[in-house]
Amino acid sequence: MIFRNRPLARLGAAALLASGAFTVLGTPAYADNPATDLSLDVAGTRVAAGTPGKVGFVKLSNKGENTPTEVVLAVDVSKLDPAKVDVVPLLEQCEEATVDGRRTWLCALTKQEIPTPGATVELPALAFKDTDAVTGEYSAPITFQIQSENDTDAANNSRTTQVEFTTESGVDLLVLAPDVRTQVFWRANGEPDVKKPTLNPGDETTVFALILNQGDMIADGVDLKMSLPKGVTFSQDLKECEYTADRRTADCRSGLTRLNPGDDLYGVFPVKVAADVDAPVSLTGGAVEVSSRGALPATERSLANTPSELASFLTTTAPAGLAKDVDPSDNSDNFAVIVAAPADGEGGGGGLPVTGPQAGLIGGVGAAVLAAGGALFVLARRRRVVLVTPGDEKPTA
């Protein structure tokens, strides 16, 4: 397992992610008849007392068989007092407007922000407060709505939720797992690289899960559980995880890492697509959830003394899930593995070169940005600490 750690600005990491680090790699292909069904949900709108703001997400899913050509996200913020609190979508093409007398953000989604069939994209929005104007609790409703001429079912296009600035201190974990549609592996130098822009039957690739603490207390021991869609299995064993017999669920409750407010980690899990998957297909049902074993006050002394990584023999033996999360709505995320049909003359099963430690939790990568066109992740090189030898993480037979 690899750990790299760097404290991040509380909102800076999430804002960088929002700028595109979790946009689906690749460009959607549009159908001749783009009638489809979009659905949205909202997570992450409850904020800890000592936090000036956080990034929440509209999770836009395509439950149809085609990709729409034009989609607008409308965010009605008219119930907020802008002198105290505001919510701003962090998307490329947004304008503030007055719609039927209501203050509303209108965002025309780009091609990369519109999900293909079976896929989900996370559309970020920043909620923040004036710390002088808001000294106690504050709560108000906002409404997110998707508008598209291609959508065949408007019943699942709108969601109203409360934006809450609480007087409660605590851990606030966020996890994001983007859909997987490329053949990507984690290099020995600690950086991901795209081997192939599509994913075919028999290919190996990597599932990423970002974990971020947006609360005002230290997460004392982070645990993670990941389940893969049918047709996808874990291809490496991590000593910190237990696996089900079908190798589709990894339960990683070692509590190896503490996360300060604003710190983040990547979970890096090599996986393999079954060679007999009937492609093209979107394999849905992937899921990841995180929890913290405890919470520590974020005092100057505790932040200075908080270890960035702990050897396995130093981890706590307390049961997982003891710490209450300020906002559990963003403690889990679903993802799909999108498999393309092999091109003529191509077959799956190429596999990935084993070039060194490729799996585990890697910290301090919230500064990831999406390279031009969304083909590669560009990550700053930072110090790496190898906690186990490469021999402890072996591909399964």
C-alpha cells in the first residue's frame, strides 16, 4: 500500500476536483434519435460549524439508451439570503438569471458533463457562508432541475434539498468514484496513466475512489468498502482488505489513515473485466462507502501531531463506524464500468504490466486536473512512503 500526503486548502481540493478531475474520460457519442431518460440526485449540502463552506454534487444519471444533445441544469437559489449564504454551480457554462422572479443559475452542460447511457456524472456546486453574518444555524431550500428536450420522463428531473449550515462539529467525509471507461493503471512512480482510451472484455484497469474530509474535525481512522459490478473482479489482494469469494467486494477496515480537515486520499483498486462480457455494455452496480472510526478536535497541537500514515501494527482495534458524520449523504457513491466492443481484429485480455506497487490509498492528490480533452490525469509528484513491500500486493491467479 502507498501513502502520499499533503494538506490541502479546505475548499481548494474539492474545487479542483469540481473543475473536471472526475469528469468521465472520453467524449460522448450522440445517437441519431437521442430520446433518453435523465435522473438526478443531490448529495453533500450539510456543513459543519467550523467550516465556511463545502462542495456538494448533483449526480446526473442516464437511465435511457441514448445520449441527449442539449441539457441545462437550473439551480433555484431564490430562497437563500445572498448576504449570508450562497450556492454557486462550479461548471463551465453558467449564468445567473431571474426566472419567474426567482434568482436562478442556468448552466448549459458541455458534452463531457452529459452522461452516456448507463453512466453518471457528478456536477459540483459550492455552498459557502459569510462567517460574520452567520453565527448560528442557517437553513434554506434550493431546487436543482434538469431541462432537456430529449428527456422522456420529467418525474425524476427535479430535486429540492435543504442547504444547512449547522452548529455541529465533526468529521464530514466525501467519497467520489467516477465511472470507469478507459484502461488505466497506476505507475510505480505513483501516477496514473491511460493505456487505452476504451475498455474491452478481458481488460484490466483501475477503479479510483477519492476520499475527502470536508468537516472541522480530524477523521481518526478511515475505513472503505467497495463492491464491483457483475462481470468485474478485483485483480490484486491488499493485506488491509478482506474479499468475498466472488472477488467483487473488498472490505478495507484497517483504519490506517487519519484525515485532517481539507485532506484527501485516493483509493486505487486494480480490477479485471471478464472476457465473456457481452459488449458494448454499461455494467452498473458498483458502489463505494467510507466511514471514520473516530473524531479528534482539530487543534493546533493535534494537527501538528496527527500522523499522516500508520503502520498496520499501530492501527486501532476499535470497531469501524464510531464517529458520527456531519453529512452522511456523501459518504457513498455508485459507479459503472463501461465496456466497449472490441474493434475488428482486436481482442481483450491484454492485461497491464506489473511495474511496482499499484494499489492502495494514495494521499494528497486533490490537485489533480483533467488534461486537455480529458485523456490523462496530471498529478504533481510528491513524496511516497511504501508501507508494505510489493510482494504483499500480488495479482490474483
